[in-house]
Amino acid sequence: MRSLLLSAALALSPLLANAQSPALFGAGPLEVERSGGKVVGAYVPNWESEAVVDRIQPGSLTHLLYAFLRICGPGQLAVDAPKCQGKKDFELGTGPVDQRFDAAFARLKARQPHLKVLASVGGWGGSDPFFHLANDPARRAVFIASAQRFLREHPGFDGIDIDWEHPGGNGAVNGVQLGAPADGQGYADLMTELRAGLNALTAETGRLYQLSTAINSTSAIVDRINFKQAAGALDLVFMMTYDFYGGWSDSVGHHTTLKSSAPQADDSLERSVRNMTAAGVPASKLVAGVAIYGRGFAGAAGSSTGAAKTGAYPGGEGALSYREIAARYLDRRGRGQRGFEARFDSTTEAWSLYHPKLKLWIGYDDPRAVQAKGRYAVQAGLAGVFAWELSQDNGDILNAMNAGVGNLLIAPAKPKR
């Protein structure tokens, strides 16, 4: 019954939005009065302009994660060679882009001193060095000393986020297959020792430093890792509850959902919470993932998970920013346009856009679904919500994240006439 009521409320939300101020769609980035007490985080990538940091509205974030710092030495990316000149193996490399963002974070912290800025290390393309260092105590020590040095030299940062994709197997992302069963314990040892290193830095500087991790929260990854040990070292665990489906998938599927597509399917936020708590991570440390982008399919035989498809849309892995989706395919009430129909899937509680004539399908995190994820985070006792990534938003998604966890959106004052 609860699921049916929630589904009905979501389906009605475009109508309700018209009676509310600010609107659910198209209000732009809004100032927020934080009343919910939950984490609202977002990643910001350093391949975008640091201007995205300067545009962050007051109160709209509690955590900003800088993506990414890279590790030098075995497994480093060729593009990171300039950053790694003069660095030892397993030290962090930095360059001019990091200096520009460091200045932007300093400006942000001057305006919003409550906001925590964490330096995220790794990422999908930059995780290979972890496979070479995590299972060796001496190499871990070099990395941790480098992380301490980075935080000393960059006071705009409040901690470290580890985005190792993924202990046990890297998917040969850079053409070399890496991963071993020992990685699950190496991950836990790295977190334990990094927490000790940050505590030692606190004793030196008097500042508290946070340690978080971004994790693929499907059971295939979670079951490899000794989270019973690692959890004690971590302040927050950012569950990457997106990319469950994409251009690599055999069929159409919603890539970011609240509920699973079938009872045993490991493709939802709810299932990820079960995976993580069963592994030993308290719900109070888990942060629900939101996608500020969609994933599309061409030749879609239908609009539900499991339907046949012929390829990705619009090519490659079929990724579109939410800002692009909203501008092209949605009106100010969240209805589809240009031949696309906005459809709500009551099983997964996710939204998609389907073009019946062209057989194009896009699954995305609609503001209505994002609000539901925020409410779920509160009800389930999670730490909060976060998103990948901020530059892809037009304001709708971050607004919905805040509204979902109970924060107050402040509509801009109307000009006097």
C-alpha cells in the first residue's frame, strides 16, 4: 500500500509543483535553508570550469567532492605525466588545474564555511595505481604521507575521498586487466591506515579531516571487500547507485532507480543499502547516489527494463546531461516533448523518456524521483544524498535533493515594480 501511495504522489507531482513556489522544474539553482540535517553532496570534475564552484548557491551543499586527484607511478595515466614529474611512485600528482580549483574552494569556504570539500582520488579511469599499492604496507605508507602533505599544502580541503573502481577488478578500463582477491583486504587496510594518518594530521594542525569512499554498491563488488574493518575508518560511504545499465548492457534498463526491477535484481538504491548494511556498514554512514545525467538506448523495443535494444543513444555509452535532457525533451511540468513521452515506472519508481516512433529511450533521474530518493534516505536513516556531477545540472536536481531530505528552498525575491 505504501508503494502505491508513493507512486501516486510521484505521478501527481507535476501538478502539485504548479501550486508551489519554487517550481519543481526550471526554477534554476536556489539558495537553501538547511533544516533537514542530512548530507547533500556533489562531485565537481576538474575537466570542467571552476566557475561551477563560484555558482554554488548558499546552503545548497554540505559536501563538495573534487574529482579527481591522480596517483603517480605504476598504473598512472599517460595524461598525468606532467603532474607526476619529480614525484615518487604512489605519491599524488598535482598541477595548475588543481591550483585553480584550490583557489575556487578557498573562495567558496569564505562564503560558506560550513561546507566540507574533499579531494577524491582515483575515478573510473584513474584507479589502476590502487591495484599496485593497496596490498603493500610500504606503498600504502608513501601514499598516505602524500595525502597528508596535500592537505597541509591545500587548506581549502577538509579530507580525502577514495574512489577505487573497483577492488578485485578494474574492467581493463585502460587496456590492462588488474585485480586480485587480496584487494578486498588491501582496501580495508588502506582505509584503516589512512584514517590513522588523518588523525595524526589533526593532532598536528588542530583541524578535523574526513575520510570517505565512493563505491559500486552491487553485491558483486561489495562482497569482495572487508567492510567490517573498513567501516570504522570511514565517515561517509558514497554509494554509486547509478550506471546499473548503459550502452554495455544487453537490454534496456533504468540506470538509476529507487527500487529494483525484479525481486532478485541488484539494480537499485534499496538493494544497495541492503548490500552495504549486510556487509557491516551502518546505514547512518551511507549516502544515496543521484545521477545528474541519463543513459539512452536506440532501437528500444519497449520502455521497461529488459526490453531489446540495438545500441546506445546518442552514441558511445549513451550519456546525456540532465541539463541537456531538460532543455530538449522536458517542458516546465516534466512532460515529454519533441515526440518523447515522459513515463513513470511504478516498479522501479524511476522516470524515462520514450519516443515510440523513433524507438529511442532515455532513463534519467527526474526531480520527482530525486525527491523520492531523498525521502527514502531520511526514512531509512541514511546519511543523506549525493550526485554525480554538478556541472550537468540546471538547478532542478540539486533543488530536488535538498527538498527530498527536508531542506527549505528559498525562491528568489520578485523584482519590485
